[in-house]
Amino acid sequence: MSKTLPLTARQPRPYTPPAIEKRHMAELDAWEAGGKKGKAPVKPIIMVAVPTSLERDTISSLLFELGVVQVTRETVRNIILEECFSLYGDEKGEELALFLEGFWVQQELFEDKVAFWQEQERQRLLDEFHGGKKRDPIPMPEHDSSVRDRMRAKREVDTIIEKSQLVRRKLGEQTSYSQVNGTMLVRLHCRGWQGFETQREAIAPAADGSGFPPAEILTEECTALFREELGHEAWQQLVVEIDGQYGLKAAEVGNSDSPPENGSKSDGSTAGGEESDAGASLGTNAATK
């Protein structure tokens, strides 16, 4: 059963992507070095709305309206298993398929343990942020699979991707979904900003509550201009920030005006490390839950 977010948490929160923050600090240093002539550079701030049940439903509606279908990790992996037999024949194909199936089971167990570890770390940092007793970090879980198996899985999957046009096409569809989903997250949750040249333009929802769009969203032209002004790095940071809010618990949303930057990525994978390679997390859903 989903939790209802506090009314105070529904108000947009200010957010500045780290890449923009760095750019602003450089401009501020230059202004001070120049004798503080003229007005001080304004810190760019984006007002990001916390997702409610309506926004969660709206994302699905918008993507469905655009005809964008999500390609899941399970779908990609099933195609890879089928390609094992097509590319290598019954005997070798079955051996490889069984190996990959077993490896992916171990990988999912590892991902579950990492997710639990990340939740504990998030809670520990939140407790410290709000004045709680400091505790030592919990060691990150170790892989259940061997380095040899992880390297073999990566090698085998990379080879299948290279040889199979079907797998490459599905991965392309998955990437397309991720990109469109990220754009929709920004269009739906950016309620305003300051310190940017792009003028905000939004499409209002239908007066009777029906039709397209089901909620206020930025126009496509405004979104394109804003993305160009942000730059690739800051845009990705904004998408991850918004998507990360979909995983926050109600209590965390209500008291996380300045939450620690230690949460998991939106796709459930971890930053860096061998667990993020093609053999381990191939087909991981990117950008949304």
C-alpha cells in the first residue's frame, strides 16, 4: 500500500544541479576578482515538484499517449537466451543459456542486498543530518559470483550484442524509452526557475480533468531550449534528481529539504564497479520505476 505524501512535501523544492552550481561558483569568483562591478551573478535554481500519485499516473499516461513502450530487463534477457541457441546451436547454446540464467539470479540477489545497504546508509545519513547519533558506515555487500564469472558474463553478452541485430534493436528501444521518460519527468516536475535565460512555457491541463495532457507540463519547445541551456551533464543530474524522488518514502520527502547525496541511482544499479557492466545489469530499466 502506497503512503500519502504530506501536504507540505507537495510544494516544489529548490534544486541546483551540481554542474550548474560549479558554473555559478566560477562566475561568482570572476565577479569578485573583477572588483564586484555590476550585479552579483544570480544562483540558478529550479523548482522541482515532489511526485504525487497524480504525477505518477500522469507519466504513464503521457508515455502511452506518445506510443512509447518500455522494454524491460527481463525482455532483453529472454531475447539473449533465445539468441544463445540461434548463434551457437543446441548443445553450446544450452550451456551458455544456463550459465547466464544462473549468473543473473546471483546478480539480482546481489542487487537486492545493495539496495538494502543503500537504504540503511540513506537512513543513517538522514539521522545524522537531523542531529542523530553518528554511526559508522555499514560495509558494502560483496558479490556472490566470482570475478571470473562476472568477466565471462560480460564477454559472452558483449559477443551476443555484437552478433545479434535483434538484441541491438531492443537495447535501442530501451534507450529511447529512457530518454523520452527523462524528458517527460522534467516537463512534468519543473514548476519554475530563476537564473536561466529560457522562459518557462507550460501547457495547462484540460479544464474538465480529461484529455491530453492530464497535468500541467512544459511545452516541447521550452523543454528543448531549457535542456540546451542546462547542458548534458546538468540535464542528466536534473533527471536523476527528479526520478530519485519517486523512490523516497513519505517521511523522507517531508523532512529532506537538504537530503544527503547517497541514494541509489534511479535504475537500481550502483555507481561504478563491475556490477554495472553489460553482463551483469544488461537491460536494467533506466530512468524510472
